[in-house]
Amino acid sequence: MRNAGITPNTTNATNTADEAAALLAVARDVTLVAHVQPDADALGSALALGLALHRRGATVRVSFGAPEQTPESLRGLDVAGLIVPPEQVPTQPDLLVALDTASRGRLGCLADRVDTAGAVLVVDHHATNERFGTHHLVDVDADATAVLVLKLLDTLGVPLDEPIARCLYAGLVTDTSCFRRADPSTHAIAARLLATGVDPELLTRELLDTHPFGWLPMLATVLGRARLELASAQGLGLVHTTVRLADAADLRREEIESVVDLVRTTSEAEVAAVLKEVEPDRWSVSLRAKQRIDVSAAAAEFGGGGHRRAAGFTAHGTADGVLDRLRTALHHAPHCQPSPRHGDISGSRGL
Ligand code: 5GP
Ligand code: MN
């Protein structure tokens, strides 16, 4: 039995913020879920909306399918202790809200709650969003899911305070590469968030600029292994490296995820790929493009997804085998279309 309220929308259409907010306004019990290996946009969006609904008196929990522990750099966002392990998510949640999650599978072990929940609201900005809920607030032009959450909070009339604003700012700053790819309206939102007292320097240091000393020798090994292939990616250049389990045995995921941001700066390569060993012969791959190649199309060939300039997938086999298949996928990946908003060749933004 689906929730009463607004008309479920199981087509590709997107509900308005008014419709989505109407669903939230009457909810007494809300489960907010982020994608597996949540980043600051996914978890920050879930916590910001969770904090607001909690304050309005709803019973609220926030969860994600993996890993078991909240990433250390994001722990400070959960000021009200809303995060619970997946086992504590009801088997039949009343209202499930999936944030920054393009497909059901990205919820990992919580994906089955999509089938059992009373209603499922999907709030996301991925172009590849599969509209797997009963209600959808999906805007591929939003720089981050956090932008859409702020729209919901404004519609609900929730006053912004520092803890909520900090969660939203965390999503914005990380998904826009520290506002390099933020549009003017996103800068205006950032100004609103900062006005509540968010400390951008402290928060950004926690999120992006803090690593244990062991990060440095890991980088030395992994960056020393990088290879540049000028002829790959349709002659636009591919740079790639691998992070083996042994390279990062005692390091957090944050250290491993940071590698692609260094590799992608290679001037001779349009595309950067980092193959991260999850277990022997299983790789989580991060792809980044500068502006011309649509890497989400290449990721989709492996069953992954993401945005045109930042995408990922999981693959089995040897590193060389995965790289071979990746070269082929990049060889026929489409080019990004010029952005109507900026007139330049830019892909979808954010993560
Ligand atoms: P990252 O490389 O930072 O892990 O991910 C870049 C983008 O690709 C993000 O938008 C992320 O959600 C998406 N992404 C990463 N891995 C996968 C995957 O295995 N499947 C899908 N569908 N998307 C992914
Ligand atoms: Mn995002």
C-alpha cells in the first residue's frame, strides 16, 4: 500500500519541488538513504534534509548500504546522530528518500527497501537517473543534489541554521570541484549558506585537505606507476594508474579517492582513469574527462554511470584486461555537447 498524498509518478517525468515537499510535509517517519560509498553530496544532502525533518518532529534515520563506518571526513556533519547501520532500517519504511542516487542498484544492500517502502522519493542530479521511485525530483542542471534539497527546505519553509547549511555546503563544494564548475546561482546559494556561520576553510580542510602521513608514500607509489597514452581516447590522451590493495592497506577510502584529482591534472590527457583494487581481480574505476569526451557513456558500457566529466564503474579481471576494455569504450565514447548555458564545451557538472 503506497502512501496517500500526491499522485505517484512512475513515468520519466519529474515532480515539482512543491509536490515533493508536500509528500515530506505530511510524513511522520522518513528514511533517507545515500548511495554506497557516500560522498559529501549524497550524505550531506541526506543529513541536511534529515535534520530539517527531525526538527519538524518526524522520526528520521539516515543510512547507506556500504561501508559499515561513516567516512571519517563526513562524520562531523551528523550533529544529531541520525545515521544508523542498514540493519536498523525498517524492512518496510514508510517514506524512503534516495539522495544523489541514479539507480536502485547504487543503494547496495538497501536497494530492496525501494520495493517495500510506502513511497519512494528520488532527489538527484545525475543525467543517468533511472527514475526508480514513486516520486522524483531530478534536475540534471543542478550542480549538486544539495541544491535540490535546499529548494525543498525553502518550499517547506525550514529556516537554515549552521548545521543544515554545513551539510549543504559540503555537497556543493565537493561536487563543483571547489566551485570551479559552479554556476552563478550556486555561488549565490553558497553565500546564503555561509551567512549562517559555516566556516568554509575548516569544513573544506576536513573534507578534502586532511590526510595521514601514509598518504604521501602511497601517492609516490601510485603516481610513479601512472602511464600516459597519447593515442588513446580518440587521440586526445589517456592517463591511468592503479591503486593496489597493498598500496593503501592502512589508509582510509578518502586517501584512495583523492588520487584521481591529482592524475586528472595531466595536461596531455583528456581522460584520467584510476583503477582501485577492491579485492583481487575486482576494480572500482574512477574516470574523469576535461571537457570533450563523455566518460559516463564509457562507464555505462561496464554497467556504471555518473556524469559526463566524472563517472565510475566496477569491473572484474586483471588491471590490463580492464584497461583494454576501457580503451575500446573510450575509443567510441561520444563527445560532450556544448552547454546551452555557457556556450562552451562543458559536460554535466558535479558528482
Ligand atoms: P567517483 O569516481 O568519484 O567514485 O565517481 C564519479 C561519479 O560516478 C559519481 O557521480 C558517482 O556517483 C558515479 N559512479 C562511480 N562509480 C559508479 C558505479 O559503479 N556505478 C554508477 N552507476 N555510478 C558510479
Ligand atoms: Mn552529487
